[in-house]
Amino acid sequence: MDTTRADVVVVGAGNAAACAALAAREAGVDVVMLEAAPRPEAGGNTAYTAGAVRVVFDGLEDLLELLPDLSEEERRTVDFGSYSAQQYFDDMARVTQYRADPDLVAVLVERSRPTLRWMAGKGIRFQPSYGRQAFKVDGRFRFWGGLAVEAWGGGPGLVELEHRACDREGVAIHYETPAQSLLVDDHGTVCGVRVRRDGTVREIGAGAVVLACGGFESNGEWRARYLGPNWDLAKVRGTRFNTGAGIRMALEVGAMPHGHWSGAHAVGWDLNAPAFGDLAVGDNFQKHSYPLGIMLNARGERFVDEGADFRNYTYAKYGAVILAQPDMFAWQVFDAKVLPLLRDEYRIRQVTKVRADTLPELVAKLEGVDGAAALRTIEAFNAAVRTDVPFNPAVKDGRGTPGIPFPKTNWANTIDEPPFEAYAVTCGVTFTFGGLKIDLDAAVEDTAGRAIPGLFAAGELVGGLFYHNYPGGTGLVSGSVFGRIAGTSAAAAALAGSR
């Protein structure tokens, strides 16, 4: 590494960082990206996702801008539905308990499809999300929950295509080069970064810096400090390199901390998954078909409404609920009626699973669970199911279980048809919600609400978008939208400073 200066330095190499780098390069400036991870682990949390993207679309014609390879049969037989800007905005408001910054949300929503079109122009490909977001109803695939599109090849495919685009456009990526601190001149302008490479500390001057290097989800000490007790024991779904370095560097130069610092995107994750993500498995340790069954804790009790809403709107908060259970685990229980509907991740080899032909045999296999209590819970649940209401997994069908603790609102089926299967889950942290305050140009603000000259941010370390919960597929789109804005703004700042 012999770089001593660049017009724009982007810290990070995931989706938000790549979009920032490509946008800055498009503006005609020199750009380098700094990646803390070695090349095989590069790409931040993006590399560990399934690649779902939540985007505004009015129907098939809008989606064809992103999915030009759809076959004639798909165009004729698949019901993609639609997802309006108002629905997107309302979903963001509702799931964050109306705390999300409405101005940031408006930018996210309005620029979602234009940004994905721009990415497509850079060689990024998208595909329908059949395996995770569609059910076959009456012989026809129907998408649900407003989420129909994912990156080609999932998260790893997205990283590969974005890094290819960076290479084509002359953006250098320096691996195993973690940023240590920001350089600030006598006027308070961020003018570069201090990095560590090959055991030595070096300085890279810059006309502007974009921080896009993730939250603090991989920092156990920070998780315990900000999220609370036992969060240091949670598993991490993604990269081991997102330790909050970008947030720390910005705070050290006076940035405003912002957002839900005690909140995180956290899901049901295989009980015996490794401490950090495994790129060979990707996000398949997740277990997100719980709306089709029930979840039991160590006391043999249900503890949440599994069918409160579509999975897209509950999965990111239920990891915290599982973490709060005795011994921080739960078992998801299903019967033969719904086994064919389980998502792809239930069929991987690395899974904590039991199977039985009778319910007494099943509960006896649920390690750590009061089996007698579990059997009573299942029997009470079965007796409460509204069997007079038709089951339809593609809509909120209202088939519930009134009159029992934590009544299930939708998709309740009696658990009475063998074989029975159960899957053990714990909490898997995806990313943290607390971060930095940015303005609509993605400039980082200081504690007085002024933009810090030369400093921009995008991705997980932006605070103010997510509180308590998260609509599925929004994280990547947020990174793309604000990454593009940050890169464009950083390039403008660098060009202005060079005049």
C-alpha cells in the first residue's frame, strides 16, 4: 500500500461503502476504500445477508426495471403485488413506534427505486425473492409483506458485483487496513485518516472521508454497555470486524451520537451457530418461519404472538425477546401440515433440530425444556385454534387462538399431524441501531447540529432510522441510498476544497 492521499477515502467495503465509492468516482474524483477484513472476509455485514431489498414499486412494470430477465411465464403467472411510497413510509413509522426521523425516511423511500436503478446501471443484478418471500397459493406464487426483490447471489453476490464495479471504475480497495482515527486540520475540517497496515501506522490525506464501516454489533463490551446485560453473550450474525470503530472515530472529533443506542436488529438464530457469522452458511442460521408454528421457552411456555404480523415486521425484534427468556433460547415447533412451507434455511445441514412421531416424544427431545409443561401448552394452543377461519400464509388471515396467554393473531394451525419437528434458536445480532447524526446530504453533524466539514456517513452507523424494530430489506436499501448520497457529497466537498 503506497497511497498517501486520495480525493475521497471511504472507510468500509460493504454495500454502503461501495455505493459511496462508486458515486464519488462517478463525480470524477480519485477514491480509495479501506477494509479492515482480509479479502476472503471482505464486505462487512453485506456479505452475510440474503440480499433482500425493500423498494417502492407500483406493479410488474416498475419491477422490470430491476428484473429484466423475468421470463414470460413469470410475468404472466407470478403475483408480485405492489408497494407504494406511502406504505413504505407508514411501515417505517409503525415498526419504529413513530420515532424514525421522518426526513431521513422520506429520502430513503423516495430514492429507493432510483438508487437501485442506478446500481443496476453499475452492473448490480437483482432477482425475485421466491425462496423467502413468496408462497404458492392456488398454484400461483404470491409475494407478501411488500418485499419481492433481492440481490442476485444474495449478500455475497452483491459484494462481488459491487467490488467488480469498483475495480472497473478505478476504485482501489485496501484490505487488512483498519482505520484508527480521523485527521483534522486547524480549521476543524476532516482531512484524512490514520490507518494500520502491516503492523505500522500510516496517514492518508483526503479531501473528504466517508464512514461506512458498520455498527458496534461485533463488540461484546459495547453491546453489554449500551444494549444491556447478557447482550455480550448473544451471537453475531455477520462479520467480526464491525466493532464500532467508525462511530468511535467520529465521536472523537465531536460528532453527535444519535438514534436508538440501546436497540439492535436481532433475530432467532440457530442455538449452536458459531459466535460470528460463517460465510459458507451465510444467513441460513436464521430461523424465520415461526409465524407458521409456535415458540416454547425453557418453562415450556409460549412467550410471544408468533403471528402478530408478517415475518418482515417482527423478526428483527424477536431476537431480543428470545434473549430475555430463561437461558436465552427457545424451540420453534411445527407439524407436518406446514413443514413444506418452511423457509430454505430450515433445510441446511448445520441445524439444531429434533423430530418425532408423537407430541410426548417430541417434547421429551426438547433439550432444556420442561416437557410436561410444553405438552400442556401445545394442547391448550390446539384447543384454541380458530379452525373455522381458512389458513392462508400469503395474507393476514386472522386465524388465531383467542383466550390463551399470548394469543396468536394469524396463521394458527393445530399441531397434531405427525411428523413433528422443532428447531432450537437463540439471539443473533445483525446490527446496532445507535450511531451518528447526519443531515440530508449525509454529512455528519457535530453536537451543536453543524455539519463537520469533510466528514460523511452511511450504512449501519447512521442513527435515527431504526428504533425497536425494522422492516425487512430496509438495511441494504438504506446503505445504498445514503451511500450514494454520501459519495456524491464527499466528492463535491473534495472538489470544492481543491479549488
